[in-house]
Amino acid sequence: MISYLTTGMIDITQVYENLTVPEATAIQRELREKLDLSERSVMPCTIAGADISLNLYSTTVYAGIVLLSFPDLQPIACSLVKAETRFPYVPGYLAFREVPSLLKAWEMLPQKPDVLITDGHGIAHPRRLGIAAHFGALSGQTTMGCAKKILFGRYHEPDTDAGSASEIRDKAEVIGWAFRSKKNVAPVYISPGHGMGLQNSLDIMRRCVGKYRIPEPTRLAHTYVNKFRKGELSPGFHVL
């Protein structure tokens, strides 16, 4: 199955829309083996945020990727896609609904970012394959996840100061961070997806915080996807 997905020879929507949950689980386990989570020197010049707008039981997906300069976090361009999905809503398998449309948005970007941050999880997932890890394993892109809610694992509340973090653990294994982006606000939940380590993901996220709780790459992606969904922006590639 995966050999088809990684060759780029077919639209993976055709594969994903007819999967059973056990087949999807097998794909997650196979893709997990492709992840590289080693620490390294990560010095991006560009970064991107990815977001999806999709009603719980809807088949219509609005997807967008926003490219930003780094570290000043100024928007450069965005790509926006409207697509359809038939894979059902199943917790822990949302990437099968979302990744195909994100890959289409990714293909539209003439300049690829050094790091892609998705609105969702990396390895902080029951099978270590949230949307950031799933996308990274398929594309080879360096990715990490930043989610508004925890999906899996346990953590102690980080200190109330901005920039503080505490480990998310699955038993003895560290799988991510609860990160306090702003003083006295709820944390966001970050984890590496592919092409970076746990400490890399925390270091990068600390440089992505602007005025809001949600870090700038995914916050801006959410903003542009919502404008697209409301008809204020057209599908395709836009220079900002």
C-alpha cells in the first residue's frame, strides 16, 4: 500500500477514501517506521503553518498552507484548496481525512518551507502518527505539530510564565510538550512530526509566538483558511 502513496503516481485520495480502519492502522504503523526524530541543527529561513477547516461529518475540506519568513514571521504566500473526502470521522485517524488536501496545497507552493507546522499533533498520538508525522512521512518534509487540545499522553501543568513547558509522556516515553505560549493562558501541545527531535520542536515553537496564544504559523493558516471558506479568498496560490 505505502509504495503507491510515496511514489506520487496516484492521488492518495483514491487510496484513503476506501480504507477500513484496520487498513488505516496498518498504514500508520508502516509510516511510523519512516519517521526520523533525531535532534539536529535546525536553522530555518522560512516556516509554514497548515490548517484544515472541516465539519465533523462533512465531506468538504478547506485546506491551506501559509508560508512565512523566519524568524520575523511575516507572511509571504499561501496556497488554498477545496477538496472532498470520504474517509469517515474516526478519532485518531483524522489525517486520513486531512492529509490528501494538504498535499494538494503543498504541491501548489513553488517555494517549500524549511519547516511545516500543522494544526494538530506530531508523535503525541496513540500510534505516534498524528497529522504532522503522517504528512512528514509521506512527503519527506520537516514537520511538527501544534494542537490546541491534547490527544494522548499525560503531563503536569507547566509554570504560568510564557515560554515554560512540561513533558507529555506515555508511561516512560516523552512524546511532546505542553507549552505555555502566553502568561496565564492554557498551553498548546507540540511534538515533532518528522525530520527533527523533541528539543528541536520546543526550540522552534518558542520563536513562533506572537501576540496570541496560538503561535503565528498556525494562527495565520487558520485565518486564511477561514477567509477562503467564507469566499473572501479564491482557491490556488496567492502572494501576500
